[in-house]
Amino acid sequence: MSEQKTMARAEIQGRITTEPKLTRRSADNVAVCRFKVATEAGPASSPVVKEVWVVGDPVARPSEDLPVRVQSKLGVGCLVYVPGVEHQRTRRVRGVEFFETVLRAEDVKLREWARPGGGA
């Protein structure tokens, strides 16, 4: 699936735009929480949106694992700060190559709860 991978350290701050979704990787059965964050970079009509993956620790208890805590406590509209490593890989789907960029989070810090009424 991946032909080429590149990585860079990154930090983003923005509001969660999709409900954090908890999944599991089949190979090592580690919890992964995925969500998107809209940053304040770019015009308001077209903000920069980053996909975030929070990968769990295989030896942590499920209640203490970061992906589980993120999924259970955070939601759409929360302002978060996420340091991590940005991964870009080339994927081929149905013969078409494209770049996919995600931020693999080292931590997720809540800066502000979602505003009442859904305003960003």
C-alpha cells in the first residue's frame, strides 16, 4: 500500500471537526483513535484540516490508554493542541497515486471545551 514514507515533527492547534472514532489495528491489536482538526491557518472559508491518529500503547490498561481517553472525553468543537510526527505516504487506489498526510499524535491536550451552540 505504501511505496514511500516521509516524516516531520509538527504541532497543531485547532478545533475537532469529526467525532473521535476508536478503531483497532488488526496486526498488533493496539487501539487507534482517529479524528480531524481544523486549524486557524488559511481563510475561514477554507481552513486547513489535518487528520490525527492517536496510537495506543500495547502494555497500557485500556482505561489509561490515550486513544480510549481521547475518544471518551473529547468531541466535535473542542479546541486541542496536538504535538506529534506528520507522516506522508504515497498510496495507490484503483491505479491512481495520491499523497496522504496524517499527524501521529504523541499527546492530545484540551485547550477549551466545545462552545455551546456549536460555534467555532
